[in-house]
Amino acid sequence: MALDPPAERRFAEEVGPTVRRLTGVVGVALGLSLVLASCGDGKSSGSGSGDGARSTVIAIAAEPLEYINPLNENGSPGIQVAMAMFAPLVTTDPNTGKLLNVMADSVTPDKNSQTWTIKLKPGNTFQNGQPLTAKDYVDSWNLTAQGSTAWKNNGFFSKIEGYDALNPETPDGATPKPTAVKALSGLKQVDDLTFTVKLKVPFSQFGLTLQYFGLAPLPEEVRKDPDAYKRKPIGNGPYKLAADWNAGDDIKLAKWDGYKQTAPDADAITFRFIPNADTAYNEFQAGTVDFVGVPSTKIKSFKDDAPDQWVTSVSSGANYLTLPAWDERFKNPKLRHAFSMAIDRKAYADLVGLAEPAKALVAPDMVGYRADACKYCDFDAAKAKQLLAEAGGFSGPVNINYSTTSATGQIFAEALGNMIRQNLGLEVKYTGKQGSEITELADTRKLDGLRFSGWGHDYPSIEDYLTPMFKSTGDANFSGYSNPKLDQVLAQGDAQPDPDAAIKLYQQAEDIALEDMPLIPLITKSDAFLHSAKIEPRVSKYVGVSALWATFK
Amino acid sequence: MIRFVLRRLLAAIPIGVIVTLGVFALVFAMPGDPLRELAGDKPIPAAVLAAKRAQFHLDEPFLVQYLLSMKDILTGNFGTTFAGADIADQLRLRIPVTLKLTLLANAVQWTLGLIFGIYAGFKRNGLIDRSLLLVTLVLLAVPGLVAYFAAQFVFGVQLKWFPVSGVLEGFPNSYLLPALVIGVLGFAGLARLMRTSIVETVNADFVKTARAKGLGEQRVLWRHILPNALLPVVTFIGLDLAGMFGGAIITESIFNLPGLGQFMFQAIKLKEGGVVVLLSTLAFLSFIVINLLVDLLYGILDPRVRHV
């Protein structure tokens, strides 16, 4: 499924503070907080991009993009660029966490949250001058929902009625053929500025998902021949391409004067791609970029390297220790609670750096987050031992899997292993594997023992933590957890049109998951960014750090 | 001579098959699914996955995948990377970057290596010779990774003599710092070899004979000592030049130079077998050509091994 703008989800061995994934479809998450942007401070850029009073050079620690098409993009680097060039239907107010309309005039669910009516504001156009209409949304979405188009945000539309007709089962090895049906039956244009979306089942959070930049509309000429516009996208957002953009070039954007909604401060923005995060950091220190994400290697030193020029924000994501539901030895919830209480989260968070102990299954920047939701997440060695005894002990060594892709994987695994060994008196062993291999083993239910996992939401709702990871059919349910009671409460929340009542239901689901504890909450990380003296990045409790929306001093 | 060249080129064919097959097998054997790697852990819709698999032949058995890759390479139909980049375009952009870096670095390395090596060889046990031994010992002990980052920090970030990374300032500015570091690190081995070779040759009987028959020092040096002393050095330079590509993987990543090394690094990370094999084939071809040139040069320097 796809995700939301502020955040892309990923289930990774380690949620790092920077954009680690270089070409990830997926990526990274952590929302606006991952927007690694940087601004040329104009004095030594040497690139010619830093001229002008309000220009920003945004460095992205990733391989250069190959195309700009938000509908075929769900990695953090691509979405970051899309955020500047395209405008979403709705967005999260950085001050209040409430939903704000951008392109949409209103988004209204029916009684049971199954059919949604979206009305657009009049007078908005694309950067080629064409008016933005409901047809542009309907046709762009239909094009993406068609399986044979093979665009990455295809999965987002699977909640909409008629998706299956556009995505028939393909036999292994066959290329999907375009289907006779070209349109989602649940997507209907009412008039020039109104369209309706009928979902397969009620889903009260659908309005929130509409802020994802991967749902951007494409104008007709682009829809006809998307390949021809790979490197000259036509957006509907505050910035447009300022110069030709060729392979390997920086992406240079200038303010588009046709944008009628609230726009960021900068007159010009340059995205510079520097795949090596340490090199990007050095570029910042040399004064050639003004905003950069702090790589994990610099967590301990960045405050000295750039005094008064750093910001941090709680990373929009959560980190867990995952227990395998397919291993009988871990079945007893008391044993799971024993493991949880044997972990000294404070010590572990200090080791990781820029982290805080977590006692909930959802991220702290979510509406509906409860700081002390977990009753079994306080460090208490005696209680842990007692619970373990009540559960009948544990046979054999506890295996902890860690990712060798990350430099710190083994260190963190051993830290946790030592806590389990000392506080529970169990034998512990460690297995290092590639991150993707661990995921694959877990997917096929063959993984032996514990693993680390992390999750960043796609849209800012606690539902986007609970459904993917804890619903029995959840698409990131890598612990293999299943509890019909929880599925039922989630379904009730999905059908509940009143947001506050829905959150209450989702919190009930979180409580059930905490009692069963397929995942043990570990820590919440923060992301750190450096910025030059001339800008002040926007820092929001709800959407993290944004360089795009920085203010100039 | 022509027969020699032809024989060498023919012999390269089976070696090429073994090399490419081996490299492809290694990439194939890497754990994890390439598309899963590309997608992180986010579930990709089945239809998108199937389309991608078919596009990149990932659903075929190993040998078929290999043969399809080789066919694409031999017919010049390179296709696109997993991320959607046109590979032919990438090569056009990246080959000049790597060539500029490699040639500049080699120029630095050969100049330093030959000058210091020859001088130290003739003035054995002098101040230069002794300092050279000490300096090269230190240089040989410094790991490249450390030197690159240290140089970037000191000369790029602190002193601002060179750009920190990237190719925005063009040639040669953007390439100077990495080339200097590679060159300085690499010159140590070359200088030592050159010195030793000179020292050995200076004491050879034919040099004594030359001196005994009254030849001037200059003539002894240029006609008798140098050509003979250069023989092992030429071999070394040939191997070193061909091996530069491997070093470029690290250098280009740290200095953000969009060359073949960075491309290779990315392809390995994403398990893009086709790209890795293509780049390995390029490296292999340059290796074969350079070594052929070295062997021909060898014949010119030393008539004893001349290929008639």
C-alpha cells in the first residue's frame, strides 16, 4: 500500500536517521523529517545555483533520480522532489496536526465511510496552464491502478472498488497484459470539480491517505505519453523546473507564479544528490550545502560540528523486537512480557543515540498516541524472571538475528542479547544476515528467533501502525500474528466516521496487541539535521523537519 | 607480431566467458531477491512485481539469465537499470568521468614514482633515498579509505583548497584531490620497485662493460640502464592501470564522482546481475587490451622477448 506524504513506511532492520536507501522503492519514511534538504549559503557553492537571496540547495543522500513522476515513486528522494513540484489534495497542519485542504475544497465521507466525495477548489491549473479538473485525478488514478502500467503506487488503489478487474492474477513469469477494463468502477467523476471514490469496505482513515504526494494528478499530455515527460514533469505545485534536467544533474527549481495556495519561502530550490551520506555531511561543513541529514556515524559529534545550526525531531516511526509467532516456544504471552521487561530500554536508547525508550506500538507524533500504553515495558529483572518461570521457561538458546547491512547491527543485537542473558538467565546466540534475507526468511516463516524491525507510517494515523503489522492479513505482519478479536476491533474503527471514536477503537486494538505482544516496543529515534545560518527549517511535532518549508533569516 | 596479437585476442575469449560467468554466478548467489532489495520491505503489488520480473528476465533460470545478459551486451542492447536509468546513457556519461580520474591519478603516480625511484636508485643511501624509504613505508601502511576521507576533510572542508565532492567544477578541479590522493598512495609501490630495479641493473655486468669501454655516464644511463631497469616497472604499471577500476569503486563513492565505480557499487548493492557483468566485461576488456600493449612494449624494450 502506499503511503502518505509525510511518511513512507518501511519495515527495516534498522530505522536509520538518514535516507539510507539509495534507490528504494520504499524507502524511508519518517516523513517530512526525512526531508534532507540543504540550502546553498551562497558564499562558496561554486555551482551557480546558490545565487539569489532566497535560494535553497537541498542535498539528498541518494543516487540521482531517473525521472520525476510521483505516481511511480514511493522512495523518499522522489517524494521529496514531488513535494516541491506537486500539490496534494490535503495536508497535515504542521501546527495542529489537523487535516488542511490544499487542492481539495472538501473531502466528505458518507455515513459509513465507504464512499468519499472530493470537491476541488476552482481556479487551480497545471504548470502548463491547463485547468486542474476532477477528470485529471480520475484518469491519473485509473492509469496508475492499471497493473500493466507497472507504477509503484499501484497498490494504493487496491482499497478502491474495481481494483481487481484492473489487476488480474498473472501467472508466474508472465508480463501483465493491459486489461479490457480501463477504469476503476469505484472512481466516478461527478462534474468538473467533483469526483467520488467508492471503497471496497468502509475505511474511516481514507481522508488522511489523500495527503500522499504519490497521488498527484498528471495533465493530459503527460498521461498520454508518460515516458516523454520523465525529465520534464508538469506539476501543479509551488515549484517548476528552472532549467533542463539531464541525467546526473542537480534538479533546479524556481517558484511557479501560478500556484495559488500557500507556498514556501524560497524563490529557488536545488536538489543535489550525494549518495554517500558522510560526503554530504562534509559538503555541509565546507559550506556548499545548507541543510543535510546527520548520518548515523555523526550522531555523537554533530552538535560540536555545527553549533546552533542543528535541529532534531522525533522520527516518525517506531522500533521493535519481533518475536516469531510460528515458533511454539514463543507462544505464551507471559514469556513475551518477560522478554520485554528484561530489557533496559533507557540503556539501549543511550547506546543507539538520539533515542528514547518506547512504551507504545505507535509513533509518538500520532494523534491517539499514549506514552504509557504498554504495561509490560518497564525494566524489572525480578518481575521478568518471575514471568518467565510462570510461562514455564524457555528451551534452547535464544537466537537474535541482526542485519549485516548496518554497521551497528551486531553491536545493538549484542546489547539486547546481554540483557536477555543476564536478566533472564537464558543462553543467547547471534546470527548476522543481509537485511533482505532476514525479511525473506521471516516472510516464509522460517526465521529462527528474534529480529529487529521498524515501521514508519504512510499516512499519519495510528491505524497505519496497527493494520499493517497486527491485522492477520496485514501486509507488514512479519511476526505472523493473528487475533480475530483485534481484526474485529480494527474493522469497527475503519467503519467509524467520527475520528475521535475511531481512535478510541484503534487504541483498543493497540491494547490487545500489547497483551499478546507479537512485537516488543523498544525505542523511538530522533532525526537530526544541520542547516546553514541563513535558513531556519520548519520543525513540527506532527510532520517533523522540513527544509522545503524553511524560513529565511 | 600480428600473429601474436591475434593469438592473445583469441585466448581472451574463453577467459572472458569464464570471468563473466563467474561474476554473474556470484551476483546470482548473493542472498536476497533483487526486486525485494529495490523495494525495501514495502510490499509491491503482484502485478508490478510480475512486470518487473519479466522485464529483467528475473524469472528465468540462471543460465538463461546469463545468456540473455550476454546477448544484450554483445548486441549493444543494454536496456535500463532496475531504477529505470538507460544503461547506454549511463555509460556515455560515466566512462569519461572514470577515465579522467584514472588518467590524472596515473599521471601523478607515474611522475612521482619514476622521478623519485630513478633518483633514489642512482643516489643510493643518500638523503632522498632514505627519506623515500621512510615516506613510502608510511604511505603503504595507510588504508585508502582513511586517506580519502582525511584528505577530503582537511583539504576540502577545512582548507577549502579543493571542492569536497562532485564534478560541478569540471575537469581538472573536481578531479584533482581524489587523483592526488590515489596518485600519492600509489606512487609508493612504483617508486620502490623502480629504485630496486635501478640498483640491480647498475651492478649488472653489461653496465660495467659499457663503462669499461669508455661510454659517458649519460649514455650508460639512458641506453643501458634505464631500458633494462624499466622492464619489471612496465609490467607493474600495466597491472596497476587495469586495476584502477577496482579502486574507483571506493574513490568515486567518497568523492561523489558519477563514474563507472559508483555505478558498479550501486549495481552490486541492488544485485543487478546484468549491469555488474556489463561493467566487469568492460573492466576485463580494458585489462586484456592494456596487458597486450604492455607485452608489446616489453618486446620493444627488450629484444630478447620480441614477438616476431
